Amino acid sequence: MHLPSSVLFCCDHNATRSPMAEGMMKAFYGTGCYVQSVGVKADMEVDGFSIAVCAEIGIDLERHRSRSFDQLKDWGDDLSAFDLVVALSPASQRQALELTRFFHLDVEYWPIMDPTGIGEGREAKLNAYRQTRDQIRARMIDRFGPPKE
């Protein structure tokens, strides 16, 4: 399996799915790949349930700060510098395709469930977030191979 040298994960708010993907990619594949994540908007903090379910598998999202495609450049990253953009939501796929039409960039769409608003009560919500985490993990391993030891 080919591991790209840089990957950008994107979703709607950079608060749930893309931070999970960024954290897992860094944990699974180490420094062999530069990884960042963004949202179409960055109007929310990282979701507490995302932090909780990633902590269950040893991934710390506490320090993640949400940012948008627009803020990417402000933070010193250029979209054209990424080898692969992985969109985790339809809106982020549209935005990525729009922004990458000037660059030769691969954009992949992984249809990952948005767990926000699913489930009544803490345990039901955590189960929805675990499903999302596990969907991302399965797609990642399928795409990039088993995690590095």
C-alpha cells in the first residue's frame, strides 16, 4: 500500500470526523506522512464525544483546534502542497473539488456517518461516535494498510 507524503482530511466543521481521522492517521502511520484536517467552516470546537471515543483507543484530540479551508493558508499550509485530500462529508467534497480544480490533486470521498445528533443519552451517543470512529479506522486501514508498529 502506498502511503502519501501528505494528507488533508476535511468535513463540515472540523469538529468531529476530520479531527478523528487526523488523530488516527498520525497515530497509525507516524511521521512518514504529514497530516492536517479542516472543515468547510470552523465554527465549532472539537466535539467532546469525538475526544472521548478516540481516547478509548489511545488517541488524544484534546489539543485539536478547528480550522476551515480558508484558515489553512493563514496557518501556513497550502492546499496544493497535499498529495491527497480525503473528504468525509458531501459538503467538504464539493469544497475540496472546487478548491483543487486548479491543482493536480487527488480528492477521495469516504462516506462516513455524521454521529452528531444521533442517540438519546450519553451511552447511545458514544456508541454512534464509536461507529464513526470505526468506519474511519476501517477505511484508513483499507486505503493505507495496517498501522505501523
